[in-house]
Amino acid sequence: DAGITQSPRHKVTETGTPVTLRCHQTENHRYMYWYRQDPGHGLRLIHYSYGVKDTDKGEVSDGYSVSRSKTEDFLLTLESATSSQTSVYFCAISEYLQGNGYTFGSGTRLTVV
Amino acid sequence: DAKTTQPNSMESNEEEPVHLPCNHSTISGTDYIHWYRQLPSQGPEYVIHGLTSNVNNRMASLAIAEDRKSSTLILHRATLRDAAVYYCILRDGAGNMLTFGGGTRLMVKP
């Protein structure tokens, strides 16, 4: 999607290893979000950010940490990956708190073996 | 966020209008109604949103019931590219998070 890119697009990693997913935006939007999507669970919010160095937990934050040192980058880290974290991860951005839509990235498919 | 109820799946014929219903009987006065869709192997895509009045944009129309307890997303002329999962979501006036439910899987037949 224009203005938001996720990297990598696909990753296979071993249980117990650290993994960092990157979300990069060129829209200068204040709000950024990380979701995961699993069959039978839909999209669930992991963490979100409302500004540089301002982050908060979402619905399923256990096992994940985030950082936002610049407006354009929002990193999601799995400190010690587990098989239950195999999922498709989506980043989203939003300009305002309310009244407009989110723009989602194309997703990162992570497999933990 | 208040909950929404949508049919699991719907079918439509190509080039015909599609009406996707959503019930949100516990909606509060400050909740906005948002619709997103997700095409296969892609991230969700914003479609439309509204508060009280019906809304139109290039992608679709949103019809909101007078009591706001239900809404309908209208695709005026379905194409094969409209086959996707459509999510109806309520977002409160102070909230900054979208909570996705199961959505409606729309199948479009040629």
C-alpha cells in the first residue's frame, strides 16, 4: 500500500529466537498499530503508538514489545518466538484519533518452527 | 468497543447491487460505524464510515438506520474484484483502536 511498507514480507524462524518486524510509513501519521490475524480469531490488536516514544498495549500484547523512536518507524519485537506466534502481522497507520480510516500494510507472514 | 453482528457469508451476482447488513444494537451516541474489507492475501482496506447520516463515496454507500442500531453497506454494482471479507466495526468517539469481528465473506458469481 502506498505510504506504508512492512518488512520482511515472509520470515521463518526457530522457537526461542528474537524477531523484529518493521513498519515504515511516509505519511507522517501520528498513530500506528500492530495487529495479528489468525484463522478463527480475525484481527487482534497487539500494540499501538500515539506518537514518538508513546506506546500502549492492545488485546494480545503478551510476548511482544514495540518501539517507536521516529514518526515513520514502528517496530514489533518478539523477544523469544514461540509457535503460538505463527501468524500474519499487519501494521496500520492513522492520521487522526477519530473520524477517518486506517491504512493497512500488506502484512508479514511469520512462521515459528 | 460495542459489538457488531454480521452474516458469515453472502453471495451476489456480478453487476448486481449488494447489501451487506450489520447489527449493532448496543451502539452508543458517540460510536462511528466503520466498514473495511479484506481481499485475499491482502491487508484490510478502509471502505467507508459514518455517524448518523447516510454516506457515499467512490467505493460504496453506507445506509444508517434512524435509531443507529443497524447499518447496511451497499455496493452498487458488484464486480469479481469485490469478493472479500467485509468488516463492520464500531469505533467510539474517544477510542483509537479498531476491534475487528468475524466479518461477512462476500462471494461474487460471474
